[in-house]
Amino acid sequence: MTDTDRILYTKPSITDREIAYADDAVRTGWGAKCYDYIHRFEKAFAEHLGVKYAYATSSATGALHLGMAALDIGPGDEVIMADTNWIATAAPVVHLGARPVFVDIRPDSWCLDPEKVEQAITPRTKAIAAVHIYGNLCEMDALNQIARRHGLAIIEDAAEALGSSYRGKRAGSMGSFGAFSFHGTKTFTTGEGGMFVTNDDAIYEKVLHLGNHGRKPGISAEFWADIVGYKFRISNIQAAIGLGQVERADELIARKREIFHHYHENLNGLPGIRMNPVRTDCESGYWLPIVAFDAMAGISREDLREAMREENIDARVVFWPLSSLPPFGSGPGAPNAVEFSAHGICLPSYHDMTTAQQDRVIRVLHELSMATGFRRSRPAKIAVNL
Ligand SMILES: Cc1ncc(COP(=O)(O)O)c(C=O)c1O
């Protein structure tokens, strides 16, 4: 490895454990054993999260779609979510005939602002999608209170929040249901894959029914469906890899935290720079370390991308405000979401990243920060919990 080799954005950590399970699934996981790894993966994940039920899916998008269908979200309904987000949370809402409603984020959490959520509620609102962006935590107590007051469901999109917790409760375990992603860029991977989780017996029963093409759980009649459902199941081979990953949960999450910590020690508080804000009563799994430049520093996302590209570093931009995308009207975007998107960048983070590689990324940001002539370090509004 030379000092100029490409630094990837993310990649998974796969050991002999995952390879042995996948090998076993390929050799023996057929016929009567064709769901064995799926069930073991679900059980291990439910235990990791501390929830009653887990149902493994082909993606987090599939888990969200199934869960929203189980909540009967459909034509005429509205689902409130943050403007800063990946389109995957909004897509199932649209496919079900409902409408995503975007509200601004809080600058001190980068997640949806509960006050804005309450202002956006209408008689059509059916649910709030709480997305723990980049592993940061939504204000779950405030959102749950709003949901209770207005009779709404909380959808917890924890696709990016493996290892994150809010006041001792794991992200994904606090809403009507939660969804996780095991895409190859995530902290645990199955290549493509996801997990639906819930503590609610009725929602789980409905997901089992809808998720098997409308065949009721336990039905004996072959090929008999009483409703039109979906098929978003993971494969047994992918689940075998996932089982190995969940069994390494503590190690995988700890390493992501360590990587963040090294960036944070060297970057946070530099003139004009701020990193992932996490309340002291929360913990982040730090899926991705983010650097947000102060708007006054005059460093744009393009400057950041260009500086990283020149050093052969694959850093990615922060999500565009969803309301600014063509399918949602190409609007101006909510103000805080616009500022975050305009001045933020996701730094590379993966388990076997070396300190020397991190230091190359840090060097680029130091140079940018010094070049701004911006000498006021923004005082931290909230403590960062490491
Ligand atoms: C916030 C969020 N929700 C949902 C998803 C969808 O995950 P998947 O690619 O597994 O469908 C992602 C993917 O990155 C995401 O970041």
C-alpha cells in the first residue's frame, strides 16, 4: 500500500466465520434446511437489538415497504420525514400511493426537528419516519410524545444506525417498527439485505402475511393466498453471512467508533469544522464520520469533493434535501438541510482502514481549514459522547 493508493468510501469486514457459514449454506442449506440460516440470523439480530421480532428482507427499502404496508399506509395518507435523507425512505411511501412530507432538520442533530414535525401534521398524516441519519439519533422522546398525542405511528429508519442508542435503547427498537440495511456499505453486511424489527405482535403477524405473497402464517393449503402481498425475503446464503456479522456485532461497532474517534480528535474544533453531533445521553454507531464546514468558511461540497479527489480519496457528499429532487418538485430545500448538504462531506470509514489512511484524509481537511482564513472555532452546542 503506497501513500497514494485509493482510499475507499466504505467496505465490509468479512472473516473466516462468515465464509464458513456461507460455504455451509451453499453446500447444505437447501430443501428442509433452506430457511435455517435466515431463522438463526433473525434470532441473533432480535437478541442483539432487544426486540421481540425480526424478519430478514432483501433490503432496508423492502423492510420499510413491508412495514408501511402493514401500517395500512396508502392513497391519501401522508408520512412526515426529514428533508435530509436518502430517497429509500420516501420511495415506499410513494409506491404505496401516499405522500412524503419533508420537514427541516435540527442543526444540532442533523435529524428531523420535532417542532417542525408537529407543525406539518394534517388530518391525512399517518406516520412519522424517524431516520437516524449517519448514526445520529432522532429526538425519540419528543417524537413519541407527538405520535401519541396525534395517534400516529413511528417508523424508525435505522438503516444507518447499527450500534446507535438513545437513552439506553437501541436505535430501531423504539418505534412501531424499525428497518435496517445490510448493503455492502453498511456496518454489518450481507451484500444486499435488510431487517424489519418490531415489538408489536399485530404488525409482525401482518408482515408475515404480507411478506409471503399474502399467504397466512401456518396455512396448510398449498399456494393459497387470500390477499395480494409482497416478496422481499433475504436468501439463506446471505443470511449465513449476516449471522457471522451479528455474532461479531460488538467488534464491528467498536471499530467504527474507533475510526470516528481518530477523525474527531484531529478535526473537530478546527476553524470552521464540526463533526457528528451526539447528545451525551445517546451513543452513535458512527456508520459514517461527517465533516460539516461552517457556511461562513466558504468551503462548498464541490471544494471538498475536489480536494479529496485530488488525493485519490473516495469521500461522498451529504444527501441532497429530498424536496430539491425532481420527483418531489425540485424545490429550494429546507434551510438547515440545504446548509448541511452544501457544506458537508462523508469521510471514508471501514474496519481495516489504517491510521495512515485516516491521516491522509485528515491532512486534506487541515489544509482546507487553514486555507479558509476562518479563525473562529464554532463553540460546541452539545457535548460529543465518545
Ligand atoms: C436512511 C436510509 N434508509 C434506507 C436505506 C435503504 O437501504 P437498502 O439499500 O438496504 O434498501 C438506506 C440505504 O443506504 C438509507 O441510508
